[in-house]
Amino acid sequence: MKVYRDQSFIRPDLQAHLYSERLLDNVRALRGLCAPTTRFCAVVKANAYGHGIREVVNILKNGPVDFFAVATFYEALHIRPLVHRQSILILEPIHPAQPAEQIRACAAAGFHCVLASLEGLDWAGKALAGTDRILPVHLNIETGMGRCGMPPEEAAVLLTRLRSQTMLRLAGVFTHYATADEDDISFAWEQHRRFETFLQEHRLKDRPDLLIHSCNSAATLKMPPAHYTMVRCGISMYGYYSRPTSQPPICLKPVLKLQAPLTLIKKIKAGESVGYGRSFLAKRDTLAAIVPLGYADGYRRAFSNKAVMKLGDRFIPVIGRVCMDQLIVDVTDVPNVQTGQMVTVIDDDHQSPCGVYALAELADTICYEILTMIHAHVNRIVH
Ligand SMILES: *Cc1c(COP(=O)(O)O)cnc(C)c1O
């Protein structure tokens, strides 16, 4: 199945530095919170949270990781040639709009797939009829996320029907918490109780052949009794708590630092304006510099006149509106500025004024969105 249109295009001047040891340290720290037998599923959907899925999988494939989780079949297909030891779990449930050929490809590749409806079960069974590869499936149980899980009653019917589906093998049962990243996690515990009830009613916990999983990053950190036999960590692996935390149980280190060059330095006289809409008016004679990065590269327009970047050990303000592929910074206070100097656009430090948390706050969003916006054409440099 062909999923590439052309060879990937990259921008060597936009550099996302990835620090392998930090990624591995974060995984080790997360595993350290779990029982030694608990499996670790590395969530690498959305281009590994903007970090670069190929690079991240290549770093982790020889590391302490048992599974990779992706959102879609296409991502699974994309990383399959890189992965040898681990299994790949596709989080999007099987649905009848998927070509039968795709389901057969999943079975042939050994992907683990999710079932979240009877319709999906019937479709998968039909697609695999007459073939010789058994598809491992995980049931997504709705306990309160209100997304694509299936109500426990429907799941009970599915479990019965599954017994007559010889081409499908029950490999796992899971759920997903809606509020594990919030201060008040009482609803997450309620979901855990519902999940536990389902597992007990169907005696699923006694089955050593099953992977039972419920924890994302926040729940892995905060809800040890919910670890079961596998945890699914995304954001924490990349070095972030789902939201800024003052007393984290483990130390996570940001894996990525994004840099770009200064490409033009120019003088702007007091009283002149900068950029679209003239949203910045120079109060003083200003030395400005262009950075060839904009909202099309994942640097949000909401950062206009608000964000800062780092040049050496100084922070320089973004002035005027962020354009599609360039923006302007004020370098008046920096001695000896030169074109070609690299500025840090996204810092690898939780406290930094241009760290991911600070940027998320400026754009009124969460750290996940800041990271996943980083365009695939940014050059990934692995250290
Ligand atoms: C994305 C996702 C995760 C990972 O969530 P983090 O908060 O990034 O750890 C885990 N489980 C499911 C089902 C997901 O969709």
C-alpha cells in the first residue's frame, strides 16, 4: 500500500535538536514508577508529538519500550520498517469505512488493532475470512471519556461474539481517562472503578495472555493502582507533565529544542511600525532581525508581540505579527548581533520564557498543541 507522494522536503535552517539520552531517561523514570513487569507503550502519534516519528522510533526501538502506539494505520505502516522487537498498536478503532485490504494488512503486519463497536468486530471478521493471519485486538471500554470506547454492555456482547471469530484474538482490554491531568482526579478514579468492575465481571484480570491498560502520562504519574499490565505514555516521554506541575514525582527533561537563524538585521526608527496591521510601533530606534519561521512552520500567530526567543543568554521579544513564514525580533539590547546566529525558538527548559509551557500559556492552549504544531519539514537533528 502506497502512502507516500514524494520524498520528504526538509528545511535545514530550521533545526529541532533531539536529545536521545533525555528521551531514554524519561522512559526509564516513568518505568521506575511501575512494577518491573509492567509493559511500556510509547505513544508516537502526531509525528511523535511533533518531535519526528522516525527519529523518536529509532531512538526508542533499542530502548526499554515494549509497544509503540500510533493514531492511525498509516502511521503504523510508516514506522513498521523501523521496528523489529516491539509491537505496534493502532489506537483508531477498526471501522467499516476502512478497506478490507487495510485490515488484512494489519493482520499480515502483526499490528494490534482496537475494537470499539460490534460493527467494527463484524467488519474485521469479514475482512479476514479465508485468510491465514490472526489479528490481535484490544477492546476499548467506555468508562467516562465519552469518545470512542464501547459501553460495558456492548463490550460484553462483543466478548461473546469474539469467541466465534477465529481470525481475531483478544490481546488487550483498555480504557482512557478524561481528567487524569487535572488537579481533581476523582472522576478518573470513578472511571477506574467502572473499568475494574468490567474486568472482574468478565474475569479478564486472571488472564496472563491479556494486556490490560488504562494510564496515559498523567495517570501513570498519579494513579499507580491503575497501571495494570501496560502504561501508555506520550507527553511525559517527551519531557512534559500534561500541565506544569510544581512537585512532580519524577524529573522529566524536555527532549526537543527548536532553533532558527537570524537572516536579516535592520534598523527601525522610533515611531515606525513593524509588520501586518502595524501592531508594533517602535518606541525607540530599534535594531530588528528576521527569523525565517512563521505560523506555517508551527510558530503560532497568537505569539505576535507576546513571545520571546533566546539569543545567547538573552531573551529577545517577537515584535509585530508573526507572518506565515517569517517573524521579527527586537535585538536592540544584544551586543554584536550578526546574521546567521541561531536563536532558540522553543527552549528545552520547563522554566524558560520560551519553553513549551510558557508558549502554551501565551496561546491559551496546552503543551501538546505547541509541540505537535512543529512542522514535519523542520530538520530533526539527533544527539
Ligand atoms: C494520546 C493517547 C495517550 C497518551 O497520552 P499522554 O497524555 O500524551 O500520555 C494514551 N492513550 C490514548 C488512548 C491516547 O489517545
